[in-house]
Amino acid sequence: MKQTTLPEQPDARSPAGAEIRFIMDGPTGNMIHSTVPPGQINRATRHRTVSEFWHVLEGAGEIWRSDGAEESIVDLVAGVSIDIPVATAFQYRNVGTEPLKFICISMPPWPGDDEADYVDGFWQPTI
């Protein structure tokens, strides 16, 4: 059994550009805490083998997702949860005045930054 505490400082940046703090990992997946500063538009990416679940904790943002058959933009506000299936292109941004913070769970565990391919997104990235 494991127990962790949210680190005060970021451990790394995601391939898209969010500050990330590692929370938990195991054989079936891992969990991170992501922070996107106000005004930041992250790079659009697509994952090769990993699916993700996100749950927004605070802030205001938007996420664009496209699986080739369906495309949508969803508001990211506290309480909203979304999925990002394998091979779904996505891009997200903070549209508020406070940091956008969310929990991200990857299944299977994140294999490394080579997992993400950069793609054309909906917005011009700022990072």
C-alpha cells in the first residue's frame, strides 16, 4: 500500500506544457496533478498507447478533442471529468485568471515523453 503527499514544486512538464506533480503510480496506471497558468495554451498532442481520465479541481479552461470521427470543445471547470482515449488528438488552455488545476490518471502507466506525438491543434500554443 502506498501513500503520497502533493509536492510543493512541480516535478516536470508534460509534453503539452503543463506543470506536473507526480502523485501515485502502480502496475495498472499512474496519477499526476497538473497546473496550467492563466493565459497558457498548451501544445496539441496525441497519445500512442495511453488513455487518460481528468478531473478538474479549480480554475477555468477549455479542452479540444478529436478522434477523427467526432470533435468537441468542453469547458474545464471545477467538478468536470473528461476522458482522452488512445489516439485522440487534444489541446487545452487556461481561459481564467487563476491557475487551472486538475488530476490526470493514465492507463497503462505513462511510458515516457516519446508517448506523445505533436499534432495540429485548435488554438495557437503559447508554450
